[in-house]
Amino acid sequence: MDGSSYYLPAVAMAIALALKTPALLRSWGDPLIRSVCALMTLSTLVFCFAAPPTITEINRVTGITNISAALVYILLSAFSGSCLVLIINWRGGPPETTRRLSRRWIAGYGAVCAAIVVLFVLGEAPVQRVRDFDTYYANTRFLREMIVLYLIAFTVAGVAMNVMCWRWALQVRGLLRAGLLIIAFGFLVNVPFAAVKLVAVVARWQGGDLDELSTYLAPLLASVGAQVSALGFCLPLAGQRIGDSWTTWSTYRRLGPLWRELRPVWAQAGHEVRISWWAPAQLQMTQRESDIHDGMLSLYPYFDSEVRARAYEAALAAGSEAVQARAEADAAMVTAAVRARADDPEGRVIGSATSDAPAPSAANPRDLVRMSIALRQSPVVAAAREWATATRSESDFHERTR
């Protein structure tokens, strides 16, 4: 594997980290966000510092032969620990239990990192080895223990991640379950990576030569495992974001009939700032809801409780449930009020309005959506619209909706 095989994933993770940084700054106290950012940071560093060109450059700049090997082992161990901490915080549970488990894994892998430093200092590695450090120094005192230590730590993390992901996957459904199974598979690949390395090291102990397993096959397995695991982490998060966006856009679209019905009213308010069409979906939906509420506020003096009461009775008689009947009644009152407002350009009704005028019962987006759908589909609302347009006669409306 050449340098680009390491640098491209490093750049991808760095971009993801940059996009996540604002969320980290806003919610520094959230352990899950901190865990995600720590994982992204360590993943970026692992790919960057494990690249052969970086290994050579770090050794040259520091003047310490093979120091990059110890640095990569430390980063791999820290990355393993961060994966376990992320899963613990992601799964959730009692805060005290989550903190205790996280601290145990952090302490354990922190001790591994410290031991790697000590063993590297005690060992002697005078010949620079960019790709085959593990096997070249497999028989060197202290360095041998350092190599075995990081491989064991990496294997423990892979097994623990599999156990935790499988247990959690059995309790959930959907994209989260799929993501956990993908993560488990990715870390399952880490076990053969460590096994291949250990086989090559043990072969050296026995006087054999299986260096190609460690030099060529193991990095390929590590790359595949890391990329598969990254996909598993991203899938539930991306799926949730896509699902949230779809829900927001769906609500925005379904509010369209009510928004257009009230447009002659809210447009008169003359908003100074309008949201551009490329603005985020949530912001556009907020603007639409604001327009609807502004329109209803302007219509307050024109709402007729008799229109709503009779529309409610007509909706119930037509077989609507109580919640749906209330939405149809509110929509009927709104459509009648819009036309009453149009027939009063001078605002005489507004000037004489009383404070006890009725208002629609819609108080949240779900109620507004029901009203909006009723405006488009309900025959009760259609009858109210026709009545208000033609004669504004209460008796005629009663006949049409009976």
C-alpha cells in the first residue's frame, strides 16, 4: 500500500471532523459528541502517521530511529480505546455506569500506551524499518514485548467491540441495527489482522520467515476493517439525518394548502426578511409555520364559532373521528374567515373586535397539518368555502354540510 492509500482516508476523516467541530463546541458537555470527535481525530492521526512517507519523515525530523513505530502503536491503542468508549456512550444507560465503564477502558488503554513508551525507550532499534518493523525486531528484547502488547490490545478491542455491538444489535431495529452489525464485522476483520501479525512474529521466534503476511496482508486487512467500521458508524447517523430531513420536508409540503389559503392575509404583514429557497429544510418549515400563525392572528376578529360548531357536527356526521373533525372544523372556520377578511378591506370588523373571539384549536405542527389536509380533501371545508364565497349565509352552509 502506497502513501495515498493512507492519506485519502485521513483527509476524509479530517473533513468529517471539521464538519463535526461546531457541534462539539456547542455541546462540549455531551460525552457522545466528545467520543465521536475523539474517534475521528485518532482515526485521522492513525491513517496519517501510519503512511510510509510520514513514518520516514517523523524519524528524520526527530532524529530518533523508528520512533514512528511506537507512535503508530500508541495511536492504534488509543483508537481502540476510543471505539469502545464511543459504543458505551452511544448505547447510553445510567450516567454513572456509562462514566465508570468509559473510565475503565480509558485507564486500561492509557496504561497500554504508557507501557509502549517505556518498552520502546528500554529497547534498541538502530536500523530504520518503515514497513516491517514488527517482524524485523520480533526477537529484540523489550521491543518484542511492545509489539505483542499492542497486538493483544488491538485484539481485545476487536473482540469487545463485537460482543457489545452484537448484544446491542439484538435489542434494536432498523438502520441502527444494520450499522452495529457492520461495525461488528469491521472489527471482526481486526482480529485476523492481529492474528496475521502474531503469526509472522512467532515465525520469526521459530527461525522462520513469514514477513509477507505482516508487511502486505495485515495492512490490507486493517484498511478494510477501518473503512467497514467507519461505514457502520456513519450509516445510522446519516440515516437519522436523512429521515429527519424527509420528515421536515414532508411536513413543509403538507402545510402548503393552509399556507396558500392564508397567503392573502399574512402577505399583508410585509415581512422584511424572506427565507431563500436554498435555506435548510427546518428553517423553511419554521418560516412557513410563522406565516401561518401570523395569518391566523390577523384573522382572529373574523373567526366565527358558529361556522366551526356546525362544521364539527357535519364532520362527525360524515364519519370523521373527533380529532379529525376538530381539524375540519378549524379549517372551515379559517377558510370562511379569509373570505370575510377579503370583504372587509377597510378593517371595520377589526376595529370593533372583542377579545373573546374564537381561534383555531391547532397548537402544534401536527394539528396544522391536519387542518391543511382538511382544506384540500374535506367536503365539509369545501362546502364552507363555497358558502363563504357565494352568500356567507349560515343557513345555506348548514344545508350544504348536513
